[in-house]
Amino acid sequence: MRTTFAGLLAGLLLALAATTGGFTGFLLAVVLGAIGLAVAGKLSGEVDVVDWFRGRRD
């Protein structure tokens, strides 16, 4: 299992454990899943999070 996939699963499971459902719970699960994916990707070197926020510079 890749680290980014494990981070995504961990974020989703934490979100589901913290919420009881509904639309707000769904949005929280998506946001925490994305955060888990970004952190795990950054730690494993598969994702460069800084590039996401740097923008285009010509």
C-alpha cells in the first residue's frame, strides 16, 4: 500500500469517526481526506505541496 493511499484512508477514517453523517460530515470527510493525502504525499516525496500554492510564474 502506498503511503499516500494510507494517508487518504487515515484522513477519511478520522473524519468518519469524528462525524455522525449528513452533508456537513461528508464535506468534513472530503477535506480531511485531502489533508491526509497531502501530508502523506509530502512525507513520502510523491507530492510537492508547495507547487500547489506557488502559482504560475513566467
